[in-house]
Amino acid sequence: TNETSPKFLLTFRIQHKVWAKPGAEQSFMYGNHVLKSGLGRLTETTAANQGVVIHSMGDMPIGFGVAAKSAQNCQQADPMAIVCYHQADVGEYLRSETHLT
């Protein structure tokens, strides 16, 4: 296997995951946080302030984040509440490419 592939790097030793619905996935890729309304599912043992890998509903890792709420608190959260803070996504290089050269 290619140990430098993005899928390997994004899932290496990170046990907590968040799956974003398609609309939220696109929003996340533009640098926005994941809202409760865009949450597909998340690992049941996720605690607040826990580092997570954000996945598409097709299970493709698309970035990193920090859980804003625990899995239990997400169940009662308002649909517009932030459940995961954006840290990085796979589209950042493309958006910053002109600044990097």
C-alpha cells in the first residue's frame, strides 16, 4: 500500500469520525464548520473538543476537525448549532495554490 495516500494519512490513529451530509460536505470544503443539520453520523464515543476526521457519506476522508459537542449532546442540539469546527480540508491546497508559489 501507498502509506502517503490521503486516505491513509487522514485515518491514521484517529478513532473519532464525523460523516457530513452532501450539502455540509461541500460547505466544509469551503472552510465552514459542520452544523447539526449537516451531520450524517458520528462515532458514538466522541467527546467535546476531541479531534476528528471528517468523512463524506461515501466514507471518503475530506478533512480534520474538532468536535464542538459530545455525541450525546449532538442528539439534543439545535439544527443550526455547530457540532464540528473546521481545522483543515483536502481542498485547502487548491484554494491556496496561488499563494504557495
